[in-house]
Amino acid sequence: MVSSFPPIRACIFDVDGTLINTEDIYSDIYNTILQEYGKPNYPWKIKAIQQSRGTSIFGDDPEMLHCDKKPSPDIFLLALKRLNNACVVAHDGEPEGLKPEECLVFEDSIAGVEAARRAGMRVVWVLHPGLAQVCRGREMDVLMGRTEEGGQAPDFSETEIDSSGSTVERNDCDGLMSEDGWAEMRLSLEDFPYGKYGINV
């Protein structure tokens, strides 16, 4: 049964791979280096579990110094804190604070979907066609936040990839909602259904 949600009051966008298509750029760079050493291209089976799991600190942000990377919800909880602080300043007082379920996160990675759900936020999973192919048949596990159970990253080593190189059709699972209504899968943000989330544009 899908829960009843309040209208969305804030949107939080992941940048790398979501707002900017860096995934293809990264792949081209990695593949160029691998080819120089006679190695095969960097497969999405591996890339799928490495997205958003870097080991560096969050830039020079002191508030993130002791925070964990996704799938930990730390970065989204900090975003919520800062949004609420900005609302107080903008309204010169104490407006009603944003609740996690009033935030909609746009993410491209599996770890990012998990992190948003752990933060208690709704999430739109805007995934790369290569990731969509690797995750075929496991979309609901990602949307439901079940891929990180037991603290282990998902294993896609047994996933069969279409050797023809074709990608997921545009309408294949596009708009798929999680069983509980907290997450949606989209292959593109074109024609995004704002009204569905109570967003007036």
C-alpha cells in the first residue's frame, strides 16, 4: 500500500552523474588508461557499486569532516539542516521546519538512493542507461533500499549484459514506483511529473 505524502517543499540534487553527465566522461578516461595497458574497458558491473563510494573527505566542508559517504544519510541530513537554517534567516523568524519526507532527492547511484531513503526522504532515481542494464530485474530492490542490507554493496557480477551493446528502452521501467511509494525510477527528467509531488511550476 502506498503511503500518503505531504507536498514536496524542497528538492535536493546530486550533482555528479545527475545534474552533469560525468559518468560517460569518467568511463572514457578510465577506458583510455585501461586500453593503454591492454586491459578491457571499465564495466558497469563494477561501476554500479563504486558510484558515490569514494574515499576522500567532502571537499573542505568542516561539517562533513566526520561524516560517512553514501549509503550513509549524513550528506542529506546536513542538506536538510542547512535548508532549515536558510528558511529561518530568509523569514527572519521560526517558520515551520522542513521534514525529511517533504524533501525530494534526485540521485543517479544505488548508494545515493539508499542514503536518501535512510534520511527519510523521497527519492527519484535517475539512472544511466548502462546502470539500468546492469540492474535489470533488481530495480525494486534498489527503489526499496534493499541493496545494502547487511552492510554489503550489491553484487552484479552474475548479471548478464546484452552483448549487442543495446541499452534499456526508454519506456522500460520508466516511472516505476517502489512498493511503498518512497522512490521512483526515471531514465530521464524530461517531462517530469511535478504535480505528482505537489510541486507547482
